[in-house]
Amino acid sequence: MIWGFFSLDGTGQINQVMYRTTHENSLLSSAGKLFPASNDWIFQQDNAPYHTARAMSQGVDMSGLFSEMVKACATVDVVQKKLVYVFLCSYAALNPELSLLVINTLRKDCQDPNPMVRSLALRNMTNLRLPSLVEYVEQPLTAGLRDRAACVRRVAVLGWAKLHNLQPSSEIDAAVVNELYSLLRDPDPVVMVNCLRALEEILKDEGGVAINKPITHHLLNRLKECDIWGQCEVLRVLQRYRPQSEDELFDILSLLDASLVSPHPPVMAATLSLFLSLCSGQPAVNLAALERVRGPLLAACGSGSREMRFTALCHIQLLLRSIPGLMGAHYKRFFCGYAEPAYIKQRKMQVLVELVNDENVAMLLDELKGYCTDVNTDTAQAAISAIGRIGRSYSDRCLEILTGLLGLKQDHITSAVVQTMRDLVWVCPQCSDTVCFALEGCEETLQDSQGRQALLWLLGVYGERVSSAPYTLEVFIDGVRSEASLGVKMELLTATMRLFLCRPAETQDMLGRLLHYCIEEETDMCVRDQALLYYRLLHCGIEETRKVLQGRRSDPSLGVLIGRPAEPVSQWARSFNTLEPLRQGSIETESASRGSPEHTTFDPKPNADLSDTLDCSHIEKVHSDSDGRCLDSSADILASSVAAPLSLSLFPALSPEEFERLWLQQRALHAEQEEAEEEDFVWMEECVRCPTIPCCSPQSLQAAMQLVNIQTLAFTPPQTLPWRVYLYTHTCLDDSPHSTLILGELLYTGEEPQKAEVNKGSADGEVGVEGTEDEQARQGTEATADGGQETVKVTLRQQPRDDKALKGFMSILTTVLHTLSSEKA
């Protein structure tokens, strides 16, 4: 084995390098001193840089050899020269005075006939990073900009950027800046790209390099000459340019067309980002560009690089926000591979949820069902959560899968299923019967706190339907002293209070014991304060307690799958081809971080004032006059709708199948009104002027409707006309003991608003409001004069008939639509 050693003179300094062949170990001190084992040395000075660099790579402090290495940089061997320069740049900051000694050698190397040596010298001049050496570096850098060798010009251009970074307060000579601008037309593409980077750094305070029309077209014409990262840099800089005419815009887009379908994902992403920037006012062009990148994005999802696949999936999620059906035909490309890492599997499942439709829902659910038993618990829980999200639109199929998973009796699966069921019934109350039946016995498997919190919430809200609910809660109450989770204790208090209101005889004793423990023995102040609140609330009476604990509230954090509106591209265009999509869209298992929907924290900004606006004590009414025209909401207030207070209820819940049966049945009855005049029902149609409602997100509409106890059942898929929403509720006036069922449809066809019709079929006969052709023509003219405002046709079907309740409900529904429309505008 060859070992290198440094001999010592009488002063203890290193003056030469010796080598020998030996199997003995020799020690090299941190100061570079040698403790040799013998004296048979062979002088080999030329090999010193190799072994010095080797010692540096092993973490040995070699700064004591700085002066010797300065002398060694005069070698003609290019490889040794590189190693010496690496050493000098590493220790220059520790030896600023000795670093001056190397400048002469570096300046001399800048005149070397070998361009490799010249570029090496320039690069290391700027890498010394010493402000005291700037004045010696400027002249060689200026000469390097005019060097005949491209490799020297590349280094010189970046050298000026390094100098500016070293002294950002100093100004670069204007002549140098002009020289850099002129080098944008250098025949070497790397020099051109380096000039862009250098000017961006030097002119940072002025907004970066100035991009005008000649520079833009020059860069675009030479784009294919650059390497991948050079193309990305050019495309990024060009985002600041704005074409002066539409013809110029399309000329630029034509030049970019080939790059848009580049096989290199970074180039494709940078090109699309430039497309979105240039065509911000051309939504049709933007959508066409998104369609074109579908192929390259799908290819990137199959890349051998995991990082590339993950990045492509994140950006596909961005595109699906504007074109939800973009990848619909290629959903199988997002099926998970067995060997894929968990973070890619979870991201693919998010994409699959966005692609579900009537044609592929069975296959997607079958695929997700297989992921529910994945060996990775996070992946399994993400798959169960994805099934729950699909269940908001296909509840029966998903509940069948979730119920089957409970039979596996595995802790993490049972926990995820219970949490998913909890979130599902919050959005779709019609699923509550199936969920309550499935809860029996699952408490024995639950171990984690989040799953137990979800179970307690379900037992509290639907405890009257679960026969074993009191006994399950009693087990939790008996073990409350050993319970470590604060969330479980607080959820247990709420669930026991709710169950007491519907099953007092079975719950009274255990509620007393729980309140006594939480008030007298519990050390956590949050649990103690909540128990005191409930104790004092019970002193106010059962009715007051019922109002507080049994009032329904919507959960804006939970969305609806069907009917997700297409977002404008401008909402996310700036974040495309950045790190933001990688931070967004985190695995959507929000239910795993909370105990119940009531405890959810969310940003209430979109509907912050909704509860105040939807006050039934001052509801406004939009109705049609005799000509069928839509009147403003401020024009009339129906006194009949507010004379007797109206209450709405979601119970008994109505399944989608029952809704469809009743809707079709009443439509048939309406068609036969002339023959069957004894039917006790009302069919009503009105137009409501709310221009932006068809663009309202399902989440906002769902939350607003549930806030006033109106349940939405289905939405039309986005970018589809006619746009429809189906809903129902039960109405009851305070002066009437009977309730009525109202089924509703919101319809927007995108056409001119038509006249409203009201038809009532009852024992008293039939009343119809018809409009003549002249009236319809006048209506269309007035609608055009008003600016062609969009109207939503509201169709209501009530049984049994109650005119006051129907008018009151129409007032409430109209107010909700107008509130959402004004907020969206």
C-alpha cells in the first residue's frame, strides 16, 4: 500500500513530501506533521496534491499546507492544477493574506494557450470569494468575455455574477452589462443561457434582464439548441414578456408548440407554464394546451424516477381542477403498483377519486378495496378514506365495501372505516341506518384514539338507532380513569349527554358518574370545564340542553364528489411548475386528525355571514309576476311566508332511490291532473335570478343548504348543460301539527330565461299560469336589455299540500341562492 508522508525541518515545518511502501500505519496530525515509523523515504513532490486532496476528503484539516500548495499551483499538469485549486478555494477564507500569492499564478494561467487552463484559472479566481481580490479579478474576467474559446466565455459570464454576489452593494460597470447583453447572441447556446442567468442576478434590483421583442424571438428561435436546463431557464425568463398584438402572441405559441409535447418533463412543464402566462386572457387556448400535455404527463407518471412520478401526479391534480375529465379515459394508468412507495400510492388514490364516474365506479372501487389491506397502514387508511369520498356520490356501493372491511377485525382498518363512516353520514344522512347497523360490536377492535372518538360521535348522534349504545358508552365510562386521550374524554362527555336526551332511563346513572368524575377528579382543565358546562346546562332544563346539543351544523371541510365545478386556470397557473403543488393536496385523511365534525377548524371566509343572512325572520321572496318575469329579491316580501314561523327538518331521511321514485311518481300525477283532480299535492316552477350559482362550488352549496336543513342529494357533473341539483326537506309551520315533504330541482340550461309556471293539483281543481307568445317575446327582450342575466329554474313538488309552507320554503331557498350568488360575484 502506498502512503504519503511529509518530512519536517528543524523548525517543525513541512518542506517536502516523502513516500514509501509499507503495511505499517503512520499518523498524520491535524497540522500536517508527520510521525514516521522509519527513515526509508523517497522524495515524490509531484504527487503531493493527490494525497492532500485525499486527506481533505477524509476530514483532515490540511490548512497548514496552504503556502506549499500555493507553490504547487505552478505545475503544468492540468489534473494536479485542478486538485491544487480545489485546496486553495477551500482554505482561502482561512488564509486571506496568503491567498494574494496565488493571484499572480492565476492571472498568468489566464494567458495560457490551453483554453482548459484559461477557463480553470478564471473559475477559481472567482471561487476564492475574497473581497480583497476583486480588483485583481475584474480585468481577466473582462478579457474572458471576448475569449475565442466558448468554454472560457461561459466561465467569464458566470464569474461576473459571482462577483456581484460577493459585493451586492457595489455596481457592475455599465459596459460589462452591455457586453453581457451582446453575448445573448453568442453562437454558443451555453454562453447565451449563462448570460441570462448572470443578468438576472446582476439586475435583480431592477427586475432582472430586460426582455423585449427582438430578444424574445431570438431566444425562441434558438431554444432547440439549448440543453434541457437551458431551455427551462429561457422559458422561465420569457414569462415576463407580453406580446404587443394577438398575431405576435400566436407566432410565439407556434414556436413553442414543439416544446409543449417535449419528451423531457421539465421542458414540457416550463413550456406549459409559459403558455398559461401568455394566454391568461385566452381560456380556450389554455384548455387546448392542457389537453395537449396529457400525453407527456401520463408518460412522466410512468417514469423510472420516483420523484418524477410524484411531481407529475401533483401537477395532474392541478390540471384536474380545471378539466376534471382530462384523464378520465386513462384512469387505469393511476392504479398502484405493488412495489411503489406509499407516498406515490396515496397520491394516485387521490387522482382516482377525481376520475370516478358512472362507467368506471365499479372497477375503481374494486381496485381501492384491494388497497385497503395493504401492508402499509397509511396506504390502507388512505384507500378507505378514498372509498368514503366516493361514497358521498355512490353511498350504497361504498357502504357495502366499508361494512365488509369491519369483518376483518384489524385495528387500523376498523379505525379508518369508523372515521370514514362518521364523515360520510355527516354529508349523507340517508346512510345513517346502514352505518348504525354496522357499528354493532366494532368497539372491541378499536384501539387508537381517533377511531374511538369517531365511534363515540356516531353513538351520540345516532344512539337511539343503536341498541347497544348505552352499554358501549358504559364500558368507556368505566375506563375513563385510565383513558389517556383528551379528545376521547371530551367526545365521551358529548356523546353521553346526547344519548341521555333520547334514552334518559338507560343513561342517567352513567351520565351522573361521568360528570362527577370529570368535575371532581379530572385534572385536565378542558375536560373539567366542558363537564361543568354540561352540568350547568342541565340545570337550565332539558329543552335548552336539546337546543344546544341536537342542532345540526354543516361541515364545510367535507366536499361533494359529483358536481365539482371546473376552476379557472388562472387560479392555479402561477403555482404550476413550482414546489407549491408538491406541498398542496396532502393526503386527504382529514378525519384522522379530529374527533368529530363539530370540532373541525376551517376557514369560514366563503360563508362567514351565511348564518346571519339566512334568518327566517326577515326572508325575501323572489317570484314571478303575471308575465312570468323574474323580480328582484328586494321587490317583494311575502307576508304569508313569515306570518307563521317555518321550521325545516332533514328527518326522516330520504334515500336517493326513494327520492327518484317520489319525483317520477309526482311527475306522472302532474301529467294526469285533468283526470285525477283529487290528488293532494302541489307542483310549482319559478325562475330565480342568480348569475353565478351554476359556478358555485358543491362544497359551498352543500354547506349553505344544510345550514337551513335542506339536504342536497345529487349534482350534475361539471361542464355539463343542463346543470341540475336535486334536494329535499320536511317543512312544518308552528301553527300546524302536520309536516310536508318538499322535493326540489334547480335547473340551469344556459338558454334565455323562460316564463315561470305554477300548477297546483288538489281537490279544489287546477290553477295554471300561462303566457302568450307576445309575452314570451317581450320577456326575452327585457332579459336581453337587463344584460342577459342567468336565471335558475326552481321546480318544487310538495305533498301533502300546504301553500304557506311552500311559499316559506321558496323564500328560504331563494335567499340561500342569492347569498351564494352575491358572495361568488
